[in-house]
Amino acid sequence: MALITCPECSKQISEFAACCPNCGFQLTPENISEIKEKYEREFYDFLNDTKQIKKETIPQESKPKFALRPILLTLLFSLILLLSIYLINFIGTYKTSDVRRYENGSNDLGNFKSSTNGNISAIQDRFSKSKLDSINAYKAKKNKEYQAKLDSIDKKWEYSKAGKIQKNHPEWSKEDCIMVAANVIWIGMTIDMLKTERGMPDSTNPSNYGNGVRWQWCWFNHHPSCFYGGDNGIITAYN
């Protein structure tokens, strides 16, 4: 329950009272609203006045101002100057020591060069000879391995069926011997290749139709069974 001020006697009364118990002033909803608005305005005015008084009475702290920039520049300039002096002294001392070392060691350097040149030449000759011997030994080893592989391949070919065929017919190519060993039939092969695959034919019949002699070779138990060609023995057709 809120308390309000009676507009007549200025005493605190309940906001729900119909009249003031002190002076008998009649209270209506309109009067109560006006009283509340007046009380709120007075309260907000009081708060604003209090803030203004605090703002005017509390002094602002003033920050001290220091001239830091000139001080920093002075320190930086001093540091650069000291560093320059140190570098000049260091370089001078280093150059002097180098000159002394050079003067003291020039004779030793000449002696060292003269004694080292002979050693270097001997080392280079020995290294070159050793390297050359190593390269020649490696080449000989690889050639031996390669020749061994070739000999192994030749030996395998010699004992294979195609190799044996080529041994009996050196005029045939290696590819033809492989195909004959596999019993392959193709146009362009010779009758001798067929005989190597199948043996002698069961029948051999010549024929002449005005274009020269043509031959028919037949193997009754094979398919294809009959082959045709000219006097040169090259197969041109078969069925």
C-alpha cells in the first residue's frame, strides 16, 4: 500500500482512503492521480537537483602533464651515439688484429701452400686411379651378369620346341618357329611349316587351269584339312 500527501493538510494518508482522517478532505480518483503526478514531478526534480549539485561541487582531477617526447628523443640520440662509438672502436681493433695475424702468418702460409700442393696432386692421382679401377670393375661385373643372362636365354631357347625347329630350319625366323611350335595356321606360311606341324599330307594333287600349276595338300584327320598354293610352296588358301 502506497502513501500519498493530503493536498489540504499535507499529511501522509493511504492512497485508498476516501477522505483524509486528519482534516476530512474528500479524495476522488482524479485528486489521487493529480497527487501522484505532483509527487512524481517533485521527486524527479529533487533527483535532478541532487545530480547537478554533485556535478558542480566535485572537482575534476587534473592529470599531470609531462614533456616525455623531448626526454625520449634525448635518450635515443644518446644511445645511438654510444653505439656508434663502440662500433668504430671495435672495427679498428679487429682490423689491427687481422693485419698482425696476416703479417705473422704470411710466411707460414707460403710454406703451407708449397707443401700442400704436392700432397694434393698425389691424392688426386691416387683418387683418380682408384675411382677408375672401381668403374672398370663395375662395368666388368655388369657385362658378366648380362652375358650370363643372354647365355641362360639362349640355352632355354635351344632346348625349347621352337628352338629345336629353328635349329633344323635356320632360314625360318624366330617368330615363325614359335608359331609353328604352337600349331598356328596362317596365310603365307610354307608347306614345309605345315609338314613340321602335321607331318606328311594324306594326299597331294596338282591342277592346271591355264594359270600355272596349283597344288592341293590335304590332311584328312585335321581341320582345316586342305591347303592350296603354287610351286613356291607358299600357302595362299585353305578350307
